[in-house]
Amino acid sequence: MIVADSECRAELKGYLPGAGEEQRESRVRRGPRGPSAFIPVEEVLQEGAESLEQHLGLEALMSSGRVDNLAVVMGLHPDYFTSFWRLHCLLLHTDGPLANSWRHYIAIMAAARHQCSYLVGSHMAEFLQTGGDPEWLLGLHRAPEKLRKLSEINKLLAHRPWLITKEHIQVQRAGRRVPAGVWGWHGAWQAAQGEAAERVWPCLSSPGLAQTGEHSWPLAELIQALVLLTHCHSLASFVFGCGILPEGDPEGSPAPQAPSPPSEQSTPPSRDSLNHSGGFEAARDVEALMERMRQLQESLLQDEGASQEEMESRFELEKSESLLVTPSVDILEPFANPDMLCFVEDPTFGYEDFTRRGTQAPPTFRAQDYTWEDHGYSLIQRLYPEGGQLLDEKFQAAYSLTYNTIAMHSGVDTSVLRRAIWNYIHCVFGIRYDDYDYGEVNQLLERNLKVYIKTVACYPEKTTRRMYNHFWRHFRHSEKVHVNLLLLEARMQAALLYALRAITRYMT
């Protein structure tokens, strides 16, 4: 991943200030192909390429063959990209418990869960470049059993991480009969429904990961694999959320994703740094948002917060209302690409709302009971010390990133807005912060933004240009990319918290 061919590198150079006139004219003749299907080519390449050159040294990156469309779009926020790049290199390119070819195969498995051909294709190329066996690319059935054993936890991390329990880590025999209730909340639910006290639970029938033997996963290897899986799941969200295009596509069409209605396909993206669609109404929406932010900040300073009971009630209300936040019914299911399905087991398994009508939901994950700062970070530092610090820096870089601007306004404290976005993403994954008033989410996040956030975080392959265009209509495209950085990191942290909690319980 983040590998560009010579053509792509030449294109990037053509957009830099020192580029020759012949290169720029060539770009004009060849049309508006760019890194994103959603963002005007002039803005993302001009700002993104310049940012990478100034902050990371584009020449150094290109000389190693490591600049692609994803990097240029992410380069709109170079301070964050620096943290991202360090962890990405550690996970995939530096020495570690897992062989490099295995890491790229794990990345293929992760990206295939979301049918992200952009990431699958790039990691297939790197898998072969690092000495991977071409036979494995024929499908998961050709890979070693040890890799195949990751398939179940890959599925859960990608779509329903709250289902992960210590039993996924423990030693298990295939098809072993276990008492109802052993599988955490789900077993208790089945017992409450009056099902047999003993049964085979199919989705957990594969042996546990951290067992001893030829195909076992030592905890150090398992931690790296889990971080890599969540890294690639969330990166697929960024690819679809920003409409990242494959580098080798001369027509500039996006990577395969959910088909869009005809009216949507004909909607062009804005041509300005500021998205002026919506006119006066959109500008008025910005002013109203800023006023709500100001009022919330004043109430926080005056300690006018709600009681614990009221905040819990507002969380449950927000969690229930998220059921109604779904893509339009006219968005078709993504086309199942057979080239990616061969890396996927149980392809129909996907995200389901944490709270569904007519079913008993799993217990809410109270963030204070298992925090990243106090629990997850320390566990990773013990088992994967090289990755713990870089992960923490990346989370912090995304969460605290601000330019103190909103649309056409500067000097704005955006902390309450960024916190609302982060906590809403965690909310749709069932994570609650006891000290946060979820009433702020409804005050600050418009419905179009909620639809976009939930789609990109939970089923990114359904993201469309219309969704991207319809939220924050008067904001800069770089601000929408900023939202995607929060999405990427909040989603990754949510999945990791569930997985790390399961490992902690397994170890104790």
C-alpha cells in the first residue's frame, strides 16, 4: 500500500511548484484525473502534494516508490499523516513478529471484508514483492491454516467487534459442545430465549487463536495481526469515504463501490476550495452550528451539565435513534467481486445495529471500565511495545487536530464538534462515555452528516458521492477529509478496545 508507479509519481511532480511547463501542459491535455472521485483534482493534488513535500520530503518518498493517491489526499493534513506513516511502516515494512508477506496477506483479508479493491490490489502486489506464494492469492483455502484461523476474528473486527470474547482467544476444539452462556452475552441471551442448554455455536467452531501447537498464534504475533486487521478495516473506510481512485485508472473512475442512482452519478463535485453548494441556506447552517457550539462551550464552562441519569438516558436515546440513520433505500448492495470473495468466509455477514428492535442487545461497553489510556495502551506496550506508542500518537494526532477554522470562519474552537463526531462513532459501536452528554451529538451533527459517518464507519462500501456532497455543504473539502481522519481513528480504536479487552480477560 502507498505504492505508486512511475506514471503516478510523474503526475505528482507535475503539480508541485517547481514542475516544468511541459509536465503541467501534459496534465491539462489528459483531463481531470486525480486522486479522488469526490474532491476537485486541483485542490487535492495542489494542497496534498505540496504538504507532503514540505513536511515529509516528497522526493524521498517517491524515490522509495511510496506515494499514492491515498497518501496525497491524506497529505491535506500533514501533521496527522506523519503519525499515520510511522505506524503504517512499522506494521507492514519494518522488522516484527510476522513475516512481511504474511502481513500483506492479512491486509488483503481485512480489506476484502469491505470489498475494497484499492487496498486488496495494492497489498496483493506487495505480497508478491515480499516473496509471498502466488498460490495463496487463489483464495483463503490455499493459505496456511494459521492464517485461515484469523478469518473469524477478522469478520467480527470488521463488522461486529462487540461479539469478540475471550473464547475467541482461548484454546478451543473444533465444534466443541459448550454450555449456553459460555459465549458471553450471546449465550445468556440464548438461555433467556429458552434454547437448549447445550449446543454447538458455529461461528466459534474454529480452534482458539492463542493455543499451543504448529498453527498457534503467540500473543506477540496475535497483537500485531489484530492491530493490522483494524488498521486496514479503518483504512478501507477512509478509501471509500474520500472516494480514493486507483492510480492506474486512466479514466479516473472510482474503485468498485456501491452503485449510485443515476441522479447521483451525474452530480459533479464542487470546483472550489470552499464548497459553495447550497448558497445562502448552507451559509446560514454554518452560522447556526457555530452558535450552538458557542452555547455548549459556555454551558461547559459554567458547569451546567446534566445528571448521570440524564446523560445515560441521552446515550440510550442516541443509540436507539442511530437505528434510523441509514443510507437511502435506493442505494443498491455493492457488487460482490469474485476476486475478493475468495479471501472472505461468510460473505453475507455484515454490520448490524448495536441496538436492534425486537432483540436483546449486548451490554453497553462503558469506556471508563476499559479505556485506551489505562488498559489498551498498557497491554499493547507489553506485547507489542514498538506499536503502542505509535498507535497512541496517531489517535492523539487525529483527535486533537485543529486549524481553528470552520468553513469561511477562523479563530474557532472546534473541540466540542470534534468530540461529538468521535463519540458518535463510538456510540454506533456500542461504546459509552459516562462523562459525556450525548445530547450534544444531536445539537451538533446534522442528519446528513450522521448518515455519512455511520455509512463510512460501518459499511463503507456503500458510500456514495451524494452522501459526501450533502453534508457540510459550505465547508472546505479538506475539512471533510478531516472528518474521515476522525472516522478512521475512532473506528480503529473502538474495534481494538473490544479485542484488547478480550485478550485481557483471556490473560487473567
